[in-house]
Amino acid sequence: MSSAVPLVGVLLVVVCCAIEGFAQVFYKKGARGRRRFVVYGTSLFALEAVLYTVALRYLDLSTAYPLGSLSFVSVTLLSQWLLRERVTPTRWVGILLILAGAALVVMHA
């Protein structure tokens, strides 16, 4: 298998994590009474499911699934940026640990 093949899968999973971040922000806005955002969030989750399924063509599940933890990173960053939520120093440490773990998984993809 070419080294570009797992890279395609990794990139697709990263895109899925970004999509999930936006979907979660939309759900939060929907919970505040903006119902159209629930539809937006649900639509993004459907798109994410399709892209993740494609990513599984290029990656082992045992690689793709741990990379999905990057969605915690995207949700934290987007909720801070778009929802003005406060992120504590302890949470930042957790984010760094997730990034380190994802890097270790990718090194062996």
C-alpha cells in the first residue's frame, strides 16, 4: 500500500472532526431556541458519516477511531471562538494530550 493511501484516510478523518465541531456548535445554538441550527447540525453529522465511511476504505478502524478524538479538539476550539465559552488551563492540557496521542497514532498509520 502506498504511503499516500493512509494519508488520504487521515485527512478525511481530520475533516470529519472539523465537521463534527461545527455540528456540535450548531446543536448548541439549536438548544438555545434556534431550531434551524438543529437541522444544520444533523445535516453535518450525516455528511460526516459519509466521509468517515470513505476514510475507512483507506485506514484501519484501529487507526481511524482514535483519530476521531480530534473532534474534542475542534469542539473546544470552535466553542471558544464561536460561542465565547471559557476554556480552562486544565482543559488545554487535555487538548495537548489528545493531540500528542493522535500524533502517535498517525506515526504508525
